[in-house]
Amino acid sequence: MMGYLWLTWAFKLGPPPCAAARVTVDAYGFSIPQAWESYEEAMNEYGVVLNRRSMKWSKLLQGKAPIEKNLTVKRYVRKGIPNEHRSTIWMVSSGAQEQLQSHPGFYQSLLAMEHDPKLEEVIHIDMHRTFPDNVLFQSSVEPSQRTALYNVLLAYGHHNKAVGYCQGMNFIAGYLLIITKDEEKSFWLMDALIGRILPDYYSPAMLGLKTDQEVLGDLVKAKAPAVGQLMTQFPGIWTLVVSRWFICLYIDVLPVETVLRIWDCLFYEGSKVLFRVALTLIRHNQPEILMARSLMDVCECFKSITKGPFTQDCHHFMQKIFAEPGSLSMATITKMRESCRQRIIMEETR
């Protein structure tokens, strides 16, 4: 399976290094976060899974439209979309492809218009902060993804003036560019996420983000009551421990392969997958969380539970998120959001 590892290198970074060299970055340009031997072993094992999924997806899509929403495709998405199909499936399942085709030349027109100096300034500030250790986003690399990243964020800021630019959007756009390798597709996927899948997450008031933090708190009380009881001792705790999980969609929180598997389901099934991930992390690590005796203990624990073998084995982790939390329908989430949103609005207007 060493051949698979070199293929993943070639997928994004071009020709493989010589056999004597050690690969220090993964297929997406990120530094390998663990010992080479552990990474090699994990990727070889996951390579078997990816090869099997790739053959199944190729057979499923052969001679058909890119995707139909049905139980078979849903099962395939949950088991992982191969990289060669990921951009296409994300675009179609999220509605981004329909928007792109309905608005020819729209993205280019946004880049050609006169730009807001304040918008340009805030985006420029975050350029060097976006994946500084990823070789694809380093200014010394040609072509650097920084230019594409800047263009996508600038275009989106003009397109959605109510949002403009918010910290966290740079990481999302960066991930989209890594997968699609296309500015216009990344722009329309941003539009799908921010405009439809995660409304009000990135607006100035961030009411959607605040609401979902409260929803998670209520879900934890129901599905992990001991942890829920512990968290009631610390007002505002959910903002401290999970706001980054949600606003960055688990980027730099979970391993890259795990994040991409989560996004497969996010684009296909919607935002409820974010709650499934959070609930699985919490339920799986209840003993460690319940040992916390202070606010600092809780915060440190929530940092540690996102690391380690459980989250690195993305295939097993994804199986767990659809089993561990139990039933969790979009209708339930919608009802809880309405209740939590009203509660937040009432508290903020007192």
C-alpha cells in the first residue's frame, strides 16, 4: 500500500519525493501531525477503505447523472466520498452546482467590481493566518493558494453584504479550495454553507451560532445527563468549549481526513451532522469530562477529547457518530432551534 501514499501525495502536490526522503506533509499540504510510522500505518489501512469506496462510487455513478438523493447515495456518502468525486458530489448535493449554472459569469463580475477598502483590509489581515504551515498557502510557493483564497473571500464579501467577512470563513474557503481546486466552485460552496446550511453563523450578531451552542447544551442534558449537569455549574461554558468546533466546522479541531468525511455528510444531510459529531465526542469521553473540577479543567478536557486514535480513525469515527447519539432528526433540531433562538433574543433584549 505504499503506492497509495505516493498517490495521495501526487493528488495535490505533484511528483513524489525520492524513496529515501520522508514525506513531511499529507495529501492536502498539511504537516503530518504525528510520527511518520504511525501516519504511514494509518494511511495504509485507510487506503484499503478508500480504494474499495472508489470502486463502489465509480460503479454507482457510471452512466448516470452525478447524484440522486436517495437512501443508497446517503449510505455511500456516510461511508465516505473518494477525492476524485468529492468536489462533484459536494456541488450537486448542496445546490451549489445549480447556482453556478444559473448565474454564469456572476463570480467573475464580483471580482471585477469596485472593491470596498474596509473589506479588502480585513481579508488581507487574515491571509497570513490561514494555514501558515500548509505548503499550498505559503507565499513563497507558486502558484500559492493565497491569491485564490483572497479572491473567493472578497467575492463572497461583496455577494453577501450582511455577512461581509468573518474570522473563520478563511479556513472554510481554504479547505474548499484544497478539494475543488477551483475558485468559482469554492465560492458557490461557501454560498451554500453560509446562506443555506448554516444561516446566521457568520452574521454580525452570530445568532445562528449562539442558537446551536444552546441546542447542543440541551441535547447533552438529554443524551449525556451527567455531563449536562456538570456543565450547568459554569454559565456560558458552551461558548467557550464548542464555538470553535462549529464556526470552523471542525477545521484544526479534528484531523483533516475526519473533517472531510464530516463535510461529506454536512453538504448532503445538512447541519445536524455537526451535533452528531459533538455529541459523539462528549458521550465517548464522559468519564474524562466528569473528572473536571473547574472551568479550566473542563476547557482543557474539551481540547484533549478531539485528539488521539478515536478521532484519527475517521472511518470508525464516522460509524460512531451515526450510532452513538441515537435518533436525531432535522425536525427535532429545527424545533429546538426555534425554542433556543427565542430564549436568546429574550435574554439579549432585557
